[in-house]
Amino acid sequence: MSNTVINTLLLLTIILLVSGAGYYLTDVRQTQELQALQETRRLAELQFAEAEELLQAEAQTEQIADETIRKWRARYKVVPAVIETPDVIEYLESLTARGFEQIDFDLKGVTRTASYSYYTFTVRGTAYFTSLYRLVWNLENTRELYHVRNLSLRHVDIMDENPTTGLERRLSMVDFTFDLRAYFGGSEGLSAPEEDLLPVPRTLLPASAPVHNSFYPLVRTELPPNDKGLVDLSKATLLSILGKRAVLEDASGVHELTEGDEVYLGTIVDVDPINIVVRARLTRGQTTEMVELRIDRTIQSRGADVRVQPIDNNGSNRR
């Protein structure tokens, strides 16, 4: 075989080897590497997306945590770990020291749950409406966690002795009854120490005094007793007027009154030394009227006969 043929065969062999190597490197190995790079890129994109989701979740979690902490710091109720029934009774007695004719506390039992426990009391008694309102307000709005339930009340008149005068008086009160829950034994962390609690603005709480007493009668069928021992103009005698002082006499003795002094059912509004007359504004039920107490000059020498006469707003007598 000639050298030319041999050289040609060698050249063809080299060309085939180069072409095969080129095909392997271009179509096989580089394709595999490209696929590996594409897979790596896809994984990187997935990891980046997951990282973004985690960052968003972290931001949301921080916002929720901040809101929770804000609400937690804004709370103002305290649930003590331990409380005894004498502690509850002592607290209630401190709130009912004034304005209550009588009050009774009846322990019904204790209820325990996984998160907290509470005593149940039935509270009943008689009190001024404003005093009862103040009791319920304190139970519902101070730090200690109490809950008033099933409140029932009705108007009642109590007759007793005025401690100052010893005379019988009438007190407009309410009979009431309600159930009271006193909570304790909360889960750990449910209550913070007192010093860690923020003060509660009074504007966020309901009014601490009633706007209106719905249980105080506006109209009565009978007049209230004169428990202060005031001068009753309908039963008094006008003896004389000295300057702006009126001298009156009733069953209890002689009295000196001047403008602004209180009398039974009203107030002295004018002592008139010229006309020798005393004028007073009296309130009977829903009716307010001006009355005059004067000396009848025709029988003055016989000891001061008295007339009580309603007068019109312009000051003239009504006959």
C-alpha cells in the first residue's frame, strides 16, 4: 500500500476522531452540563422565592407579635393566683360601708376550669340607688376581675329614725339581688404584676355616677315626714318681723328665720317688714308654689292669727 493511501487513511481516521470528540463535547457533555446548570438555577429561584415567603411571614409574625404585646400591655384586669372567700367578703364590705341599709353575701360555690377558677356569690340587700350603682361600677371597672350577673332591683321606701333629730324619716332606696363571680387561679402569665399594668384613662370607662335615678319617685301620693324638725308654715304663727328676721312660733317653740332658711317642704325667699309678710317657695310632689305667712292686722292684738295663702307668680294673692 502506497504512502499516499496510508496518509489518506490516517487523515480520515483523525477527522473521524475529531468529529466524534466534537460531537460528544457539544451534543452530549455540554447538554448535560446545561441541564445541570438549568436545574441549579431553578433550585436557586425556588430557594429565593421561599426566602421571600419566609421574610414576608416573619414581617407578619412581627406585626402580630407587636399587636399582641400592645394589647397585653394595655390590659388592666388582674386575676390573682390565690384568693380566699374572706378576702372577697372584706373587699365587698369596704365597698358597702356607706349608703347601704343592709347587705348579705351568700357563697354558692367554686367553679374550676383548665384556665381559671371563680367563686359565685349571691348578693342581696337594700341601698340607695347611687350607692348600689357605685358598688357595681367598682366591681366591673377596677383592677380585680369580678363579674356581676342577673342584677334585679325595685324601689322601696324605708322608714327609720333621723339620727340627728330623732324624728321618723323616709328613705327612698332599692331592694336588689345579683350573682357575683370572683375570678382567681388564672394560667401562668395571665396577670402581670400591678406595677407593670398601664393606668386606664377614665374617659374609656363608663360614668362612675348615674346620670339619672330612675328609682326615685317624681310624684308621691303623700308628703314626706318632717324628720328634720323644720318649721311647718301651715302650723306656725308669725309673731313679728324684726328687720329681715321673722319670728315664728309653732308647737316646738319660737324660731327666727331669714331669707334662704329651710322650712318644711321648701325655703324662705322673702321677709317683708313693710307688709309684715313672709314668703316661701314650697314643693309638694311635682307642684311648686309660693305661699305667704302674714299677720292679720284686724286681730293682731289678740295674738297673731296666721293665714297661709298661695300667690301667683306676679306676687298677687289667690283668693
